[in-house]
Amino acid sequence: MSFENSPVVAAPEDWRAYSGVLSRRVFAFIIDYALVLLLCIPAAVAVFFLGILTLGLGFFLYPALFVIVALLYFGTTVGGRAQASPGMRAMGIAVARLDGRRIDFMTAVVHMVLFWILNSVLTPLILLAGLFIERSRLVHDLLLGTVVVRTS
């Protein structure tokens, strides 16, 4: 495992990079979803005008609006330069790949989708796995080869 190319992870053996990550992830989740809800407001206005322009076809986007906004939000922020969403940056954490490469847009989107699927199928109790797995990784982190680390 090489972490040299990652802008986030300095040393994989440093236990301080992983301490307190689970609680920070929970608060980052709350911040991020509050921001996604706020972003849904201008998106709903845009869909309204799109619906008018398309003679009603655009209104079919309303049921999927939250999902579309969340996918774009997490894809662009976690897959961006900082490798973290605004909530994650506020909590001092970021996502890194174990192979040292950067998180791209698609990996960030798949990371979020796996999180939603695993939590809906296996209940949020699946988050308890982070208490027992090395580096406080969750199941979707294991599947994608990612880890969440402290940046501060």
C-alpha cells in the first residue's frame, strides 16, 4: 500500500490519523445533508423553470431531485481537489484510497451509493462495524479500498 501520491495521507502507520474518525464522520454527515437540503431549494426552482420550458416534462425530475443534488454534491466535493465534502472539511477529515491514487468523481459517487444501499439494506447498525475494523473503516470503505483520515 502506497500513500505517497495521496494529498491527504502522510503515514499509514500513524494511529493519530484515524483516531476519532467515526464521530467526525457522523457530524460531517449531518452538516453535508443539511447543505444538500439547502441546495435542493435552488435546484427545485431550476426544475420548475425547466418544467415550464419542456412543457411539463421537466417536472418529472422532482422525485429524484434530492438524489441528483446529493450525487453531484458528493461527486464534485469528495472527488475534487480537497478529497472531502464541506462537512468533512469542517470536521477535519478526508477520504483517501489505499493505493495512493486520488478519489475521482465516479469513485466518490459509488462510495455514496454504497453507503446508502448498505444502510438501507443492513440498517444503520452497520455503522458499528467501524468500531471493530482497523482504521475505523466502514463496509463501503472496505469494498472500495478507501479510508477516511484526519487532516488536522
